[in-house]
Amino acid sequence: ELLQAIENLTVKVNGQKKEDTRMIAIALVNLVTANRPSEMTRIKERDFDLKERIVHTNIKKQSKDMNKVLTREAVAAVKRYIKEYDLLPDDYFVCKVTRHQTVVRNAATAETEKMTEVGYNKLIQTKLQMNPYVFRKTQITAMHEAGADLSVIARQSGHESLETIAKHYLNVRDKEVEKYI
């Protein structure tokens, strides 16, 4: 359901609807990495290694850096976004854009304008009618349902505590218990 909503993201440019390349890339990266909004807003174009399918992420909450794995679909979306918006290595991945879908750059430094966490939350709520943490919860749940153990989930989501994942993200249903008894 969430993937379908992401794939259907469109934007009006010069009165015509077109695929919202930027939002699709941002949403897919957020979903696949299970990043927090604070992590998404600090990613720069240079943090992506698209050949290796990873994104370097700074996890502010734990004061550490880590690489998170990307899907082929996310890599393709990021490539389209970078090309369409002419992003440079020092540009923020989640940068401000004008209503005409052009990147906002500081006139003096030519750097992209970083989006705040509040701005990012509003962007996701406006475009997808959901809280950005839905991406995180959805990915963690999907990984668990696919059979990933908590340490694998923690590696991708950036959690230090397996207990936090189990307590706050996973709801074990009776049907799940029945599979193992």
C-alpha cells in the first residue's frame, strides 16, 4: 500500500502532471533505510554509493555513522532524481525546492538549502498524508515478517537496542505464534 502511494506521487509543472521524481526518491530512500527524519535531512548527494547500493547515514541519536543498504529500485530513483535536479556532491538530498521544482541554492555559496526536520515532516504529510515515521515502522515490520532477526533489523534501522525494536515496532499476532507451536 505504501509502495503504491509512493509510485503514484505526481507534481504539477507548468500546468501538467508528471512523476514526482524527487519525492519518489526521497520516500523510497526513507522507506528502505528506515531513517529517522533527522537522518534524512542530513544526507548529501555524496553520501550515496550507488554502485555499492549504500547510503552513508549519520545517526544523530547515537552519535555514529553507518552505511545502510539500498534496493535496486531506490538506487534507480536516486539516479533519476540526481540527474533531473542536477544535484552536486555537496547538495543536500532533501533540499528545498521552489514551486516550479527547481533546487533552492544560496546565492552567495551556491549550496542547496537544507530542509529542517519540521519542514521534512510537513513535506511527507502533505505529499503522502502520513507521518514520516510510518516509513520506519513499515520497513521494520516488513523485514521482521520476511524473517529477518532483530540484529539484522537493528543494522538497517540504526537501532542500538533490540529491546526497543521488539517493544515499540513489532506487534506479534496470534497467527505468528501459531506458526511456531
